Amino acid sequence: MASPMTPPAHAPDFLAASGWTGAEILPLAGDASFRRYFRVVEGNRSAVLMDAPPPHEDPRPFIAVAEWLSSVGLSAPQILARDLDKGLLLLGDFGDWRLREFLDDDPKREQELYEVATDVLVHLHQHTPMPGLKPHGIEQWLDELALFTDWYCPAVGLNVDAEGYRAAWRKVLEPVTRDGLGPVTVLRDYHAENIMLVEGRGGVAHFGLLDFQDALAGHPAYDLASVLEDARRDVPPAIERAMIDRYIAATGHGEPFEQAYWALAAQRNTRILGVFTRLWKRDNKPGYRRFQPRMWGLLERDLAQPGLEPVHDWFEVNVTPEHRREPWQQAA
């Protein structure tokens, strides 16, 4: 993988062909995949260059979801130019205010801005799912959960009951498949580091959405759990409670939604424990270890909820406290 600080060699030619001759290319961000982002500056205008190098990445799903989100009244980056063979996209620039850093600077606005984050999902879920999305249901949830037993458990020296693990999760998740809610478009990585505050836009359009290329058709509770049980920042439990209530009041979904919320929050957090371990062990990204104590705090809170008893009991037997937060606090 190229250094995140170095733009691809073919970027200047792509920019010149797109009307940005001589533009300065500045490093912006990398992520857990092969994608990298640069800010392109020319005179008094700017854009964002996405480098999604083939064969590791395919920018077409990003383009399709971005255009669909814009069509339903949400803010996704405008596609200014593309070279799919080289994996380059030139995107509209949402500016510098990510929700994460904005709240770090002004925590008094936390309630207000999480209300907007919740309203974005209410708005999104009023629309039938984007055509052509693959399903995100119980078989996908169970497959994702295998990341924990495949990566996390070996990393901390555990030999666990994998068959009992899958059976416990199936018992918890099957009721979610029967609650009649959804499917909706699930962005799957909706959290404070993938939301930009866009100047000059109000309502749900005030939030610019990023990193949605893995969208699927699934349960409406998934993305709410994603943004309220954030792997990268602490969301106060009182805010989480208020936003669950806000979503239920807006949609009328009621108790089945809340039961699904805790089950899918637990599923997502368990998957992330495995994903972050894989990023460390396989992809040589040890920085992801620092998030694991927070993930355990979230997961343990989820597992204390009614309906999660089968999974709670499996963890009590198979993953004892010394194999939870402590190894990661020492490693990080």
C-alpha cells in the first residue's frame, strides 16, 4: 500500500483532465481499507481526491450510493470527475468540520447534533431501500460475528466453544428477523468520524455523509446503534437513551425496535472487536488496539439488556474478565 502522505503518480494527469491543472494535492486521511483521501486546492476552490486503487477497491458502489443519497435529500459528496480504471474520484469538499472534532471543541452541542444524526436516519428510513442492495440479515450477522472467534480469541490465547457461540447468537438474533421492521438502506459505518457539518445547509442536509460504499438492505436499528455506540468517541448513556426514544417517537416502532437495537448493537460491537484485532494482526495497524477497551465497555452494557442472556452467558463462560479490556489496555 502506498504511503498515506503520497498521492498516486497519475493523480496530476487526472486532475488536469478534470480542469484542475496545477492544483496542489494535500494529504487528508486514510482509513481501515486501501482508500486514501487528499484535498485538492487550486486558487480559491477545493475538492477531495479519493484514491481507491484497483484491484483492492472499486469506487462504483460509492458513486451509486452517493447519487442515491443525494436523490432522497441527504448530503453525499458530489462526484465531480472519475477515472474508474485507476480508481480515482474527485469529490465535492464538505470542509473541515467532522462531527467528532466539532463535539470535542463544543461538547455543549452534543444533544442537539445527535438529534440531527438521529433525524438523518428517520429521514433515510422513510424511503424504500436503494435498489440493488444486498441483504444484511441473520446469515450475514452470524458470518460477521465469526471475526471475533477467528481473530480476537486467538490473539488473547483463548480456545472457545465456537459452535455454542453461533447458537447463542442465533437465538438472540432470530427474533430481530421476525419483528417486521425494514428493510431499509443501512450505511453500516455511520458514526462521528464519517459525518461532516456542511456550512449553508439546514435540517438533515446539514450532515455530510461519508464512507457508505458498503451499504446494504437491513434493519433500521443497525445505524442508530452505530452512531450512538461509537467505537471512537464516548457517547453519554443519557444521550443514547434520548436518541432511541426520539427515533421511536418519530417512527412509532416501539418495543420491538428497542429489543433489536440492543441485539444489533451487541452484534456490531462484537464484530468490531474482531475487525480491529484483524487490522492489527493481519494488516499491521496496531493503532486500532486503543479502541478495544471502549468496545468492551459498550458490549458489556449491551449484554446486560433483556433478551441478550444466551450471548451474555456464553461470554461469561468463554471470555473471562482478564481476556477482555486488560490485554488491550496493556498493549495500547
